[in-house]
Amino acid sequence: MVYWTIWQRCNKARANEPILPAEKTSTTARAHLQEFHKLRNRFTSIAWPQQAVWRPSDPSTWKTNYNGAMFVEQNVSGVGEVVRNSKGEVLAVLSEKIPQPPLVVLLETMAARKVVYFVHKIGTPSSILEGDSEISTNALRHENFSNSSFGHLIKDIMSSISFFQNYSLLHTLKQGNALAHAPVKKARIWYTMHCSRLNWSKVAATVHEQ
């Protein structure tokens, strides 16, 4: 820590920035070291969260998980959406291949827009929409239209989401969004697929193959 303090002092001197007197080098290094140990002890005592798991909605609401993935070798992307009720039963699935956008966050926001249209089409007054892109979800929750790359999509989504009487926009980790990964991978093969709970079993098997 003493060497780091001396190195920092030399860099500031070269940059003509204010520097501490040389006689305070040892005291400053000791203070930095104490701060380091204090922070390390604080972080080692943190109980880190467990892996995310999917949580059901209440009985009056459907929950839809959505996801997007880029298939670089095909120069296309896929989006997948799974609608479930409070018992975890799959009600509907969407798997669709789309042109590849330049950014992953743009793809995730496009998937969010498709999920709003899809859930409205199958008919539910209340819905929870859950994805694993924190940037996209936060932009939707705060109605942030300022980003030049996907602000127009956020604006379109928030306009369309008024279809619902009640809605929630949630972020989860990838583990909590695992079932939505299956129809995304199917989009690599199919162009567009909609299916009900009757033929969902074939698609759901993809999850267990991972």
C-alpha cells in the first residue's frame, strides 16, 4: 500500500495535480489499508442471493416470460414467449425468427414488444411480463424514451400496454427465465410457431435436453 501511495503521488506530480506532503505518505497508506480491510470484512459478511427460480402469479393473473437470442451463423435472431397461469400450467407459446438487430438490448426490447402484442391477442386483462434483460426492463418500468437505439420501442410498448387493465414488468435472472429459452431455440429451425397447452409438451422437452 505504501508503494501504491508513492506511485499515485508521482503520477499526480507529473500531472501537476495537488499532492500530499512526503511525510504523510506512511499515514495515508495506513489509512487506505484500514479502509480496504473494513470494506473486505463488510462484503464477506453479505449473504449473497440464491439462484433465481420462477415464481407463479396470483390466480387472477397470467405470467409471461420472454427471451431473445442471436443466431450469428444465420444472421437472424429468435424470440420466445411462454404464458403460464398461477398453477404453472402453460397456456400459450410463441417462437419466432426475426431479422437480427445490432444490439442484444435492442433484441430483448423487441421481444418485450412482441410479448405485449401476443398476450393481448390471446386475451387476458391482467398480465405479468418477465424478462432477463435488466437494462430493457428498467427502461420500460421508468418509461425511459431517451436511449437513441431503443427509445422508440419503449414508447411503442408503453402505448400498447395500455390494453391491459393491470400489468407488471419484472426482471429475473436467466435461471428464472429458463422455460422461455426453449421456444427461442426452436426459432432457429421454425420461422414462426404459436401453440397451445395441448401441443406444448413437445416444446417443453427442449428444456430438459439442456
